[in-house]
Amino acid sequence: MVITRYDLSRSELAELLEGEPNYRITQVWEGLHGQHRDPADLTNVPKPLRSAIEELLPAALTPVRETASDNGSTVKQLWQLGDGYLIESVLMHYRDRSTVCVSSQAGCAMACSFCATGQIGFDRHLTTGEIVEQVVRASQRSGNKRVSNVVFMGMGEPLANFDNVWPAVERIHDDLGIGARKITISTVGVIPGIEQLSRKHLPVSLAVSLHSANDKVRNSIAPINRTYPLRKLAEALQSYKRAKNRRISLEWAMMAGVNDTENAARELAAFAQPLNAHINLIPLNPTPGYTNPGSDTESINWFQEILESFGVNATVRSNRGTDIDAACGQLRAEHRVKLSKRPKV
Ligand code: SAH
């Protein structure tokens, strides 16, 4: 695999640029990370060094296309990786923050039936550099509105790629300067990953895509539940909570007749209460491979009220970028087109 611009640690960069004084390494490191600059724009560094960096450290992401919606406040970026795979990230501006939603894998192996990425299958893990660069590129695009939050809710299952995701989290925190609490890892419930996360010191936020608190239903919509069933997941989340003392949020995409009934709410409340978890209800976004309709607004509001009556906090997540296939679960990066175009490596 080719080493790309954001793959290296600072000491590896110093090694690569052997012979350069320490202050130069700092200038380069700061320029690339703190100021999100391309090597060509490192104007405080001599030109030959700039060119050398450009050659030694190619960008991991080549822009393919950008689409905007919500009056420009949601921007989806489509990237091509060095070996031809396509991934997407989504930049969302809110009144009080700007969030980038990054991908952790090309495709996904979790096969959740209602998720567009799950429907296309798994291609490969992203490298640390490919993940970090998504945040840098979004920051460049974002301009004055500093990217303040990073959510691992794009393509892929971050906790199935822990070895590359965690160094990316550290880089995003230490070098790009984004607070740990403003970095959210979202998982469908990969228990070994949750255990690894609970041993890390950075207090990142954890979201769990639950969608059903009934094993039979969950097995059918999120097949990973057959490997990591609800009882085991609950135990893992309890020990995560004990270790980190952080509130967990549970994601629940609302599917008509599947998980929006009174019984489903009761099961969810029973799962959420001992964890003191917060629930995010997500209106289901349409995807090509799932025909069951999403719950209508009335049912979502009703479901929220029932949860509240059971003493559980729930909010309805506002949807962004549905019209440009940028909303939760809609990222698929024109997978089919890509396969035929992918160059041999
Ligand atoms: N694999 C990780 C992160 C990616 S998905 C995870 O499962 O958490 C990001 C969020 O979008 C998850 O909560 C996921 O369940 C949700 N999602 C997937 N498909 C969706 C859809 N069609 N409509 C609404 N949300 C969806």
C-alpha cells in the first residue's frame, strides 16, 4: 500500500525528511494538520522541500464530485482512493457547529438490510491516512466555519476497523484539535471493538445503532446480532459505561410495523433504562434494497411520547441531504459504476 499524506506520525515524518531541522518538521506538520494546507501551500517552507513532500506523500483522496443540499449547508464529497475504490463523506453546517461524517471502510460487511452501504457489501478497510484526510478535506471546504465535530457514521463499521480507526481518532484529536467528546464513534454493536474502546483514555462519544431490542427482529435487520446478541451487547455497554462513565446513545431508524410499535418501545425502554442511554430516533431514509416503508412523522412522534412515558429520553434526528443521497444509511458511492472502472492494481 502506498503511504499517503496523513498516514505518518510526526516522528515518521521526521524520519522521512531526514536531515531537516526540527523547526522545519514542525512547520510541515503544523501546516498539514493545524492549518489543513496542501504541501504546495506551505509557503513558509523552501520550494524544493514542498515539492519533495508532494512527491513523497501523495494525497489519499482524489475529488470526484461534490453535491450540496439544504441551501448549501449539507455537502456530500465523493472521493476516489488510490486503488480506485470510491467513498463518501458529508459535511453539515448547523447554527452552532459544523460536523463531518466520515467513512471508515469502503463498503461494509455488516449487511444491515435497510442500509445502502450494507447492501453493497465490503470492499476494504480504510487506512488511518484515508480517514484523517477526510476531516482535513472537509475542513478545507468548510473555510471560516471550523469543523468542530466528527462522526464515524459514513460508510463502514468503525469498530470492525479498530486498528486504523483509533490512530485516526488520536490524530483528529491531537493534531487537528477536535475535542474527544466531539468525536462520535457509531457502531452496530461489534462487542470486541466496544471492549477495546473502553480501554482507551480519550473520552470519545459512543453511539450504538440498535434499531430493535428484540433478538428475532434484530437478527433479521442487523445480522451481526446473531454473533453479538442483545444480552451480550447490553453487558458490553454496561462495562463500557462503568469504565468510561460516559452516556451512550442508541440509534433507532424508524421502520413502519418493524420497530415502531408499543411493544418495540417497551423493549427499547427496558434496554435503555439500565444504561441510562439517550435515544436518537431517525426517520428511515429510502435505500434501493429495502422496501419496507419508514414510519410516518405522526408515528415517530407517538413513539417518542411512549418512550418518554416510560421515562426514557428520546429525540428525533433532523434529516439532512436526503435529496442528494447523503442522509444516514444512504451512502453507497455509486459502487456499481466503480467496480467496472476500477483500475487493476
Ligand atoms: N456501521 C456504523 C456506522 C455507519 S451507519 C453503525 O452501524 O452505527 C450510521 C447510522 O445510520 C447508523 O445509526 C445506521 O444504523 C443508520 N442508518 C443506516 N441506514 C439507514 C437508513 N436507511 N435510514 C436511516 N438511518 C440509517
